[in-house]
Amino acid sequence: MPTSQKKPIVVVTRKLPDVVETRMCELFETRLNMDDKPMSQAQLVDAIKTADVLVPTVTDRIDRAVLTQAGPNLRLIANFGTGVDNVDLDTARNRGILVTNTPGVLTEDTADMTMALILSVPRRLAEGAAYMRDPDNKWSGWSPTWMLGHRIFGKRLGIVGMGRIGQAVARRAKAFGLQIHYHNRRRVLEEIEEELEATYWESLDQMLSRMDIVSVNCPHTPATFHLLSARRLKLLKPSAYLVNTARGEVVDENELIRLLEAGSIAGAGLDVFEHEPAVNPRLLASDRVVALPHMSSATIEGRVDMGEKVIINIKAFADGHAPPDRVHPAML
């Protein structure tokens, strides 16, 4: 987009925090989604036919079928989210459309929720809370043998994906006395390993078979789809717990359900699901599962920070500069 005084037309697909929307309206010709209902594919196509910039969220599928109908003025997709698996990056690149995301700002929030699930599942927190809220139950008081879970101190935590979030999870887990292990595409710097007292496993299979808790913290890409496949899930110990706050598609959910129902793994803490927003009812029926509605990044501060990143990327682009958070396919 050539530098000019004309404000770019920015179409936002979902309701964002008021402070973010207000600032967007001040800077750009902004078209908001006031009722916050997800756009249909037809509505997304209508949006990109007129927009200079599209601001989608991680639930909007900006695939080839949508992008091939983009108008000539669409030159930037400023994704409101860190993950960009909702955007067909190859088609966008071929059509000369830049894609940006919002890295870094959700690290601490997601790591907090991951740690909460690491605590919740072995200690049966959701079960206990549900029991206390059920009017049909009458709690008779403390018992030495009731609601027994497992301590996490001294257990081995295997982190799948040692990026920003994985490292933030490791710092929290180390403070709780967990032993840190990890698998990553590339080994992290030696000083990070020393700080976290982390053990690197080049073989994901070998790590999975030895861990007490496994935390999934890698992005969803074609290479990580079902990274925790049926075969790999079977490597987990019967006493192991799986926690996923990354993307549901990284785990073979059907096999996970089968193993949970068979008692072949001890439990799972899930904030993401393979077919969102649909959630398999067998997961929700299991006492071995703590299920959350994709809320790891759901803090007011995090959402505002995401919006500010989106605004910075759009403003830089509109002013003729390279957006700071441009996504390249090679990064994934």
C-alpha cells in the first residue's frame, strides 16, 4: 500500500476489547463486528473484497477458497492471535498478501493456565469442586482416604515445544519441584538449559515413555498435526498425565479418549480440542479429564496487548514500513 493520507479500510471479524476498537477507529477506517458472531465463509469473502486489511481471529478459516476471492486492495492480514494455522500462508504469499500475528504477549497467560492444569488434573481439583457444588452431595468432612490424587513435586515433566511458552511453563514447573525435560525441533541455548535444569531429548518417543506429565506447547503446523499420534500416545505410562494448551490438532484425540477410557493413561488437562468448537462428549463425561473452553490466553491484559500488536502492525504497513510481526512460512 503506498504511503498516503488516506486511512486504510480495516475489517475486524470479531468483537475486540473496547479500548482496542476505539483506537482502531481513530487510526483507520474500521468496520467492526458488533454482535461478535463468527463470520460465515460468505461474509469473510465479502469482507476481503473491500478491505485493505483484514483482522481475523484464530477461529476464522482464511483458506484458499476465501483468499482467491480477495479484492485487489487486500495486502495485509493482521491476525489477532499468535497461531496462524487458520490462514493459508502459501496462498497469501502467492497473492502478495502479508500476514502478521501477535507473538510474545500471551506467553505468561498461557503458561499460567498450563501450570494450573498440571496442578488440577493429578490433584483432582475439578472433581472436588464439582462435588461441592452438586446439591445432591452432602460432604461429611475430611477423610484420610477420600479424593486422593498424586503429588507433582519430584515428578518428570516433558515439554513438547520449548519456545517462549514452553520455557515459561518450565520456569513455573521448576519452582514447583518438577524435573524438566523437553523435545524441540532445535536444542535451546546452553544457558537456558542450565537455568531450567532441563534435559533435552532428540527423540520424542524416548521422552514420552519416561515422563510423568507431558505438556504440549508447540504450534499447529502441517508438521505437527497428530505429532502425538496413536502410536506415540501408547508410549505414555499408565500413570502419566497429558496437558494441552497449544492446539487440539497436535494430539490424536480419538486415541486419547480410548486410552483414558481404558485406564491406559491417568488423565488429561485440555484447553484445546481437535474439532473446536465441537468437543467430544466422551471427554466431558470422563472424571479423568479437566476440560476448559480455550481460555489459556483469556485475560483482559492479554487481549489488549494483542490488539495493540495488531494496531502496530497495521500502522507500520500503512506508513510504508515492514510490519514488525510478519509471519514467514519458514518460521513454522
